[in-house]
Amino acid sequence: MYLLKKLSIQSKLMLILLVVCISSIIAIAYIGYTNGQQALKNSIFNQLISLKESKAYQIETYFQNIRAHIEVMSESPSVVNTMKELKQAYQELEEQPIQSQWNEKLKRYYEQEFLLKLAENVEEKPLLFSYMPSSSASRYLQYHYIANSPNPIEKKNFRQNPLDGSKYSSLHQQIQSIYRNFIVKFGYHNLFLVDTDTGNIVYTVKKEVDFATNLYEGSHSRSNLAEVVRAVQKGNAPGVVAITDFEPYHPSYAAPAAFIASSIFDGADLIGVLVFQISIDEINRVMTGDGNWQRDGLGKSGETYLVGSDYAMRSNSRFLVENKEDYLKMIETKKVSAKELDQIEKFNTSILYQKVNTTPVQKALAGETGTDIAKDYRGVITLSAYRPLDISELDWAIIAQIDRDEAFAPIRAFQHRVLFSTVIIVLLVTAIATIYSHYFVRPIHSLIDGFRKVGKGQTDVVVNVKAKDEFRELSNSFNEKVLGLQGDRQILQIVETLVGVCAIHALLSLVNALLFGEVKVGTWQAKIPKLFRDLVRFFLILVGTALVLSVVWKADLGGLITALGIGSIVIGLALQDTLGNLFSGITLLFERPFSLGDWLEINEIKGKVIEINWRSVHLLTRELELLVIPNGVLAKEVLRNYHLPQKLHIEPVDIGFSYDDPPNKVKQVLEETALATTGVLNKPKPEIQTIEYGDSSINYRVRLFLADYDKVPQIRDDFITRIWYAANRYNLNIPFPTRTLYSQPPTKSKPNEILARFVDYIRSFPSFVSIDQETLEQLAQDALFKHFGAGEPAINRGTKYTGLYLIIAGQALVSVQDSSGREIEIATLSRGEFFGEMALLTKSNLSSSLLVTAIEDLEVLMLKTEAVQLILDRVPRLAQEIGAVIETRRKAIQLALKSPNNTPVS
């Protein structure tokens, strides 16, 4: 302001011209920039949408083709006859004696080739007994086609006949080259024929370690290959087709694998299943365009990829394909675990191991189709087009994206050109303004000179202005007034008064325009309310008018101030409520405890601020009712602002589940449901707390983190609705408020359904299949079902052995303590395995030297020592199997304690 006061009119005129010029350039540039950016963004989104739809159509067509392909092939008479003959030939080999040297060579193959390579790709150490085939036919075929084959691992499938003279080898020689050429031509990784009666894989093209094994028991029974076979068997109808998503598949050294299967019927009888192992290469070829991203219009940073329901990629990242080293360095800084980095580097693929939990992926997996600008899995802001894929049994999404920096590069170039042009134009305008302002102010200088002469007492002053504008009229008026100056002094005073008031008003308008004409957000000018500026301006005009009257008319300034003071007191008393609201409004505007759009709570009433004025604040409630609160009342109340100090809001939701539902499982389901609800933030993650044990349920509190308080009712409704469906899917119960009264304590006898459940479970263990019904009924009297939560010890070190524990569900970690007190991992046990076998070695009380801990929720069936002794007496073979396990674990303990490189259990 001080500098502006010192400037001349010529300088101010130049400044105004420059401001107008620069403002115009900025406005035009902004409009051009905004329109250009929008047009460019629309063009890029249209290109991404087109590319996304093209890739989606290719992927969906690919899966439709392989579905039709396997359905037609499974109905082929040649495949049906081949399945029947292979089943018979396989069963004949069950009676074939196995030579000891065959077993030794097969064991060396597993130890020196398969297990060593598999151990490089999995976290836990694979054990020989978990993968070594057990049946005679399985050992016979794996010896002749795998262990005794001179071909390397990747060429085992070129052996057509090992010349062993068997019927199976004769059949194999007839079909191997046909099926091998088939999977090569149509891009499949492998082909399987599975006997649904026994679960045996009677044929595979590629001779991996799943060849001739059983899918109903053993190490491959929990694979997605076994899952797809069971799905077809459950359908039990011609033309049934099932498909499984990609998972690490151990026979392929834990590489990602997916399978599609179809039923094989002989008349009305289901005799087998035909399975194709889907190739990753074909999917990657479609999504990467054979590596020609720039040809597809994706520039240097665009790509298309697939994401599964677990937020993991189902096709390779472009950046991994183009520069693996830079890609690994880039994702290492994005909270990718060391395990995932290691898997990506080993398998040279981002499928299953690169997580993409971004906003476009979340929307696509939720069933939405659209475009967005958001960060991708590298943390780079991209323009994305997304939609879900229409593939039966697979919940996949497709994303097409390009980096925002590359997409908007033409706009940045436009900015640079505008900046350069602005500098040139400003220089030209400055030169023109200097010349023009000089000629513009010459009449003003003439008038000023005339006024000075009049002020010195000269009354014959004449001002000549050659212009024909307002300055000419002003000079004529000056000349006329000077001629009648002596006889018209009062008129002159009026003119001086008007000129003075107008000058004050003009000066204040200029100040207001310079300081508050273009207010930017965050500056000190933006923090001063308009109401306050208007009041100050009105007050200054009053003061300036009083000063003009005092100078020109020689008025008594003291009396005028006294009159104004008395009048102000009278007006203040009459309008005290209105003025109270006015000043309260000014105070609120300066403090800024809330802004337009904020949600407030006042006296337990919630509403959104839609208007702030000098008298009141207007709130719109969720019931669409208008609430008008005077500023005076508002200043006295306690306000709760849901948008300050940040817009992040925590919304608690309480829900109860049955006492039969494990809390860890309930918390996992609640967290997955919350993360799948639109509007709930992923970071920070929802918090789930167990708050109490109620009369009819265990009660949980879910704390949802929301960024938009406006949508709290919709998000809360969506989340609570989704809980019901999630509980239904995961077999969880939301109980009615009930109370159960028992008239007498429960008896010790087990109901028929408990006995049936016990028999069903114990017969699922291969070693106990041959036990007769009477023995099982005796065992059921003292058998116990036990549950252990994740991290909970099932057997503590130093506790007494009480019986044998059979694992029904979950996994357990067995560890031993070395001399330094470290916990060393011995083995990981899962369904079908057991622990606590040391209780069978002696009838005395024996303390455990091992620690068995539940890795996840663990369900076991405990048989007391006396009951197991009864089984051993009736089934001697079981004693041999338990003895072999005891010897294996004893050697594992010795090896663990001797090896200095064992990693302690975390």
C-alpha cells in the first residue's frame, strides 16, 4: 500500500494495463489448458477403453474356446476308449512286484533332482515321505517313465515305451505322440486323464511327479488339480466343465498353474475326468501384445494386465518383461515382502506374487466398469480403464493404464509455450503502456497547474485541452468555475465536498480491487471475511466524509462525533439482538471453526453447513430438513466438526456371532467384508475387536475408517448387509438373543451323530481305514475333538503325553529347543498327519521335549494312549507306520540340533 501511494497516475495506469493484460493471458491460457487437458484425457481414456475391451474379448474368447474344446474332446469315443483301457492297465500294475533297486533309484531321483529344485521355490523344506509314491502301480510307472528315463526333466515326455512289456506301455506308445502334439499345437501346458473311482492319475503328457499318483490322498490331494477333479465328480453329469484359478503347483516346482476339467462318461457311467493345465504363456501373449506395447498405443509406460479376486496379478507386468532388475528395485520400495520378491525373481513372473490393491482394481472386482486417475501398484499416478471379466468360475478384472506424466506431456509443452509467449507480450504491453500513459496524463498535469494558480489567488487562469473527451469537458468546467469563483464560493465547496467523497470512495474501491480482486486460497486476504471488509469500508467512508466536511465547511468535528456516538448507542440498544448475531458471525468467520460443506453436531443434531451469513448458519440434516441457528446461539454452544482436523472418520459397528464360531475366523471374515465395502479405506485397515461375551453371542466391534462422512449411512448399510452374506458363505451364525436353560447336566454318552462324525473323520486317515466298526465304536467313547487358535500351543514342552493327536483341519509346527534356548523348526504337519506319538513308547508318564504350535486354527481328534494301544494290537501294520514316523522325526531332531545354519522359529 505504501508503494501504491507513492506511485503517480501514469505509473498506476501502466500497472493497470499490465494487470489487465496478464490477467487476460492467464484466463485465456487457463481456459485453453483446461479444455486441452480434458480433451486429451478423454482421448486417452477412449483409447484405453478400446484397448481394454479388445484384450477382454480375447481373454474371454480364449476361455470359451478351451471350455468348448475340452467338452468336445471328453465326449470323443477315442478318449472314452483310451480312458477305459488305461484304467484297466493301471489296475493290473498294482499286482506287479517292485524291485528294491527300483525303489532306490526312484528315491535318488526325488532327493537329488525334484526335492532339491522344489526346495528353492517353497518356503518350507519338502520332505521325501510327503511326495514319494506309495502304491505299486505308481512306483512302477514313475520308475520306468521318470526315474529310469535317460531324458532330462523337461524331455521326460519324449519316452513313449520303456520296453517293459506291460499292457500299459503298449497303450502309452499309441497315444503319447498324439497327445503331446495336441498340447503343443493348442498351447496347453499338460493333459491329464484321472480315474474318478480311485482318484489315480492314470496318464499325463508331461511326466512330472504327479504322474501315476492319487488325488484323493497324499501330497497332491490339496492341490487345485484335485479340487477341479472333485468339482467335476460332484457334478456327475455329461458335459460338466469345471475350472480353478492359478495357484502354486508343487509338481511343477511351485510355478503358478490353473486347470480346466470335463467329465468322461461311458454310457451312463462316469469313468474319468479329462484335465488341461492352462498355459500362462497364452494369457501373457494376449495381455502384452507379444511385447508390442507401443504398437498398441500404450507408449513407454502403458500396459494391460489381469488381477484375480485375491488382488494378485494373473498376467505379467510390462516392467518385469522389459527390465526385470529395475522392476524389482521399484517394487521393493512399495512394501512388497521379501518372500514375494524372491518368488518373482525365481519364477520370472509377477503372476500370484505382485499384489495390485488399487482403487480401479477394487472397483472392477466389485463389478464396476469405468475409468479413473489413481496410483498403481508401483505408486505411480496413472490413467486407468477397468472392468470385470465374464469368465465362469473365475473372479478376474482387467486393467488398461498409462502413466499420467506421459499422457499429459503435450499439455506441459503447451504450458511452456504459453509462458514464453506471456513474457514477450508483457514486454510489448509495457512499452505501449509507457507511451500511451504519457499522452493520457498530460491534460491532468494541465488541470493540476491551473488549480495551483487558482490556489495562489489567480482568477484569470484558463486551461486549454486539445482532446475531445471527458478531460476537455473537465477543463471547460474548470474555466467556467474559475470565472465565477468569487460569486459562487458555496458551489465550489459543494464541488470540493463531492470530489473529496468520490475520491475517498474511489481510493477505497482501488484498494479493495488491488488487495482482494483475485484472492488465492490460503493467503491472508482469503482469511478476512467479506462482511468484515464491507463494515470497515463503510466506517472509513463515514470518517472520510466527516474529515471532508470539517476541512471544506469548517464543521465542528467534535460535535459531529458526539452526535454519531449518541445515535450509535440508541441504534445499538434497539438492535442489540441483531448486532449480537452480527458480531458473533464476525467472530465465527475469523475463527473459522467450520466451512461450507462441513458436517456439524450441535445439541445432538447433525447437519451439513450449506450457508454462512452475518446473522445465522444454515444446516441441512440427513432428513433433508433445514436448521437455521443464529450466530449468537451458535457462539455459546459446543460444536463437533466431523471434517476437522481431518476428514478421516471412524464409524463403529457392533455385531454378534455364535459361540461356535472361532473368533479368529470371524475377525478374518469381518475384515474381508469391510475391505470389500465401497467407501471403506484400506489404509488404515479396519480394526476388529472382541468386546464381550454376551448372553447369546460373542460380540465384536468393527471400526471402519471412512474418508467421506456424507456417505456414512450408505456405507454402514452396505457393510451390515454384506455381513449377512459373508456369514452365510463362511457358515457363521448371527444368533437370535436367546437363553438356554438345562434341567440336568449333560450325560457322558455320545449321541449317534457324534459317533458318526468320529467314524467319518477317523476313516479319512489312510492308516485307520481297515479298523472294524466295533473297534471304532469303542474308541469313540473316549475320543475328544479339540480346537486350537493360531499361535496357540497344542503340546507344550515339559507336559505329559496323554495320547495321539490326529489333525483334521489346519496346520501345526513342530519345534525343538537347542542348547542355547533357540526354537528350531522340525516339521510342518497338516490334515492326515499326527503328533504325540511318543505317548505310545511307554506306559509311564513321559514329558514332551517338543513344542507343537498351531500355525492357523487347528482342529484335532485326540485318542488316549489306551485306545491307541487297542488299535495297535488289532492292526500291527499301524505300529510299523507310527514307528517309521518316530524314527524320521528323531533323525530330523538330531540333524536340526547339529546344523548351525538352522533359522530359529520366529
